[in-house]
Amino acid sequence: MKVPLVMTVIGPDRPGLVDSVSSLIAEFGGNWLESRMCHLGGQFAGLLQVEIDDSAVETLGAALERLSDAGLKIVAHRSVADAGSDCAEVAQVEIVGQDRPGIVQHIAGAFAARGVNVEELSTQCYSAPMSGERLFEAKAKVCIPDSCETDALRGDLESIAADLQVDITFESLNT
């Protein structure tokens, strides 16, 4: 029986790192399903999902542990099948403004207070083209449950945007 594994990988970035992980997964008959990987602060960070025979999970785990000699820390968890989603609406939220501590915390707090699940989040800081000031940008895909009033959530986000002097856009992804 095939089982899905969700894995995190972190270590000093270098050429061949993804190959070392993917080679072991292939060696044990695993199938690479999806991943998100990037270079952050001199480190390689990755999140991936693979599928492998149940009988090979422990031996793959032991082989992955040996990569720690090369500075990689890999954690694997059996994933559970999605039990269905209680999303009434899926939305994309984007935030752009002058960088300052606490932006993510304020937005995440508003989501949590209304029971909204953050399914994906990517953030970055960069220099503004004309002024050179440091800008913060975040993009989040969120799952809004039936219990959340979308207009109230939008109001919360607009209030935070005004307080932090950032721009927030909210777009429903439902068709």
C-alpha cells in the first residue's frame, strides 16, 4: 500500500542538494508529488510530499537521516488524507507597504479571530524602485469557513491596513 509522506528539508544551500534527496526517494520506489523549495538566508528550505510503499517508509527514513552528515535536517511525517474542507470561500489576500515588524502578526491575528485558515503564504522584502525604501509584500491564499462573514473580515483587514499604512487587496477565488 502506498502512503503519503510530508517532509521538511533544511540545510546549508549547495548544488546537488535536491538531487541527493530525490535520488533517495527514487531509490526506495517513492514518487515525488509536490514541493515548495527556496533559498532563505543562506539556507535551503523545502517542503515536499512524496508517496512511497508502506514497507519502505522506515528504511527511507533511515537513509534520509544519513544526509545529516552533509548538514541536512529532514523530518518526515505520514500525511492524512484531506477530510474535506469547510471552506465556503477561498480568497487571495495581498499586502504591500513599508516594511515594519508585526505586519504578518496583525493579519494572521485577524484571520485566526474569524476562523480563517491560511493555506498558503509567501512574503518578501525588497527596495522600492524610485525611493529605495524597504517594502514588504505578502500573498496569502485563505480558506474562509461558513461561520465567517466575508464583509466583516474585509472590514477587519481594511482597518489593519489603515493602522499599518499598507495596501491590502482581497479577491475571492470562487467561481
